[in-house]
Amino acid sequence: MTVEIPVIAKPIFLVGAERSGTTVLRLMFANHPQLAWCNEFEYAVDRISEDGTLPPLEEYYEWLDAHRVFRASGFEIDRDLTYSQLVNSFLCQKKNKDGKPFVGGTVHRHFNRLLGIWPNARFIHIVRDGRDVARSCIGMGWAGNVWTGSKRWLEAEQLWTRFSSNLPEERFFEIKYETLIEKPVETLTHLCEFIGIPYDEAMLNYARNTTYGLPDVRFIAQWRRKLSEEEIQLVESRAGKMLVERGYELSGLPPKTVNEAMRQRLQWQDTWERAQFRLRRYGVPLFLENYLARRVGSQKWKKQVKLKIHAVEANYLK
């Protein structure tokens, strides 16, 4: 007999582009004695269609079985639950495992779909200078240049603009990564007030048991030191309007026009650099096996290769 799963009525979700400070803020939250936190909780919404159609459960189970973050979570799948009940149960499992009264999760994309599961959810939006995000995406192997690297940031911020316009003001809280780094205690205090818990100094203990250090202002505006003038112009040509809307001052460099020929060149460079990144990380045999499996392989073979890749990635995430 299935145990009845209580609905998490008002979960808290941290949303924003990847490489915007979501990891360090999530670690701060997870160290609060009253707050449990799920990292990279996109698997709750990634398979929901844009029109809100929920995925077939058997397909979802199979997809989760090869999902790196979900597998690492240790969550159990109760096949007697509906889709909405199931993803809600993941939050419940995290809450019960950590023994904390509040629970939340980080969602970088499709966060507009969360309301279909939790209509009373609350949201914390963090934004970082898109020029720093674009640069950081290259280091992660997600982009081959800052032009394509800025796309993730721009899409996440455009989604937040549309999404937040329909949310009551008491249901969301917005912060800048730079403010969190410059004034961590003050910023965390305000965030805790929004969540409904008192600030606890343990939130800054994350540096003791992770590879992340304490807030350091040297991580702010690194683009000024690490991007070339052309790279700055490329990001600003694509995301300049949104940068200004988010309160970031442009560099003052002459605007750069990206014509179709240049756009094609940047796309080819992106494809080449990302392939080179994967080749270095996975090695030639796994790189080639992944290429073939994705194009002509069976579902079983694709899953086997994906799990091999997850094993390699895990070594870089320790």
C-alpha cells in the first residue's frame, strides 16, 4: 500500500542562468539548519512540454534512470504515484532525509513550468553579469565562444522577465550575484526573511566541506580582466539591452554588428571548440562511441554510453 505523500504547498525555487552563482547560494541554503535543498532540480520539469503536457510515466522512469543528477540524489521512484505526486515526493524525500522543515530546489531552465506542479511556489531569482556568465560557459565546455555562451544567460533572463510579470510581488525575490558576494550576511538575511526563517551563521560554513571558498569580490566583473575588447563587444551586441535592464553598465566600447557571415563563423567555432572539449575530457574511444551511439545506436547502447560519460563527469565534480 502506498504511503500518502504530503504536498509541499509552498516550496522555494532558486532560478537563474547557469554560472550565475546558483551553486554557491544553494550551498549557503543547504547549510541552514532549517532548509533542505535539491541541486539541479530541472528533472522535475524538463520532460513537461511547453503546453503543460506531462510525460508518459514509463518514459519518464527510463529517462530518470540515466539522469546523472537524479541518480546521485538517491531518490526512490514510487510507481503508484502520478507525475505531479512523484516529483513532489522527491522534495519530500529530501526534506525528510535532511530532517528540515523547509525545502527548495535550483532550476535553471523551464522554471515557468513549476507552477503546473506547485501553483503556490515561491521564487528567488539570481542574476549575474552576463559577460561573466558567457566567459564561464566556455570553461565548462558548454560554449565555444562568448557569443554562444551569452545565449544561455539571455534565454534565462528573458524567461524570467516573462514569468515574473505574472507573479504576485510577495511570491518572488530578486538578487544580484555581485551583491551576494559583496554583502553576504546582509543579502542572506533578506533572503531568509523572504523564506520565513531567521538568518543563521552556519550558512557560511559551506566552505569547510566543499571546494567553494567564501565570498570573494575578485570574482566580480572578471570580464573586465579576462575578455578581449572584441569578446566584450560580441556579448554586448547580443545581450546589451538585457544587461542594461538588469542594471549592468555597458563597457562603452563601439557597438559591434554581427552579420550573417560572422554569425555562421561563430557557430562553426562553437561546434568545433565544444567537440574539442569533449574529446579532451572523454578521450577518443568514448568520444567516438558517444558520437556513433547518438546517431545510430539503440536505446540500450545510448544509455550505456551516457552512464559512462556520467562516470567521467563525476570525477570533475568532486
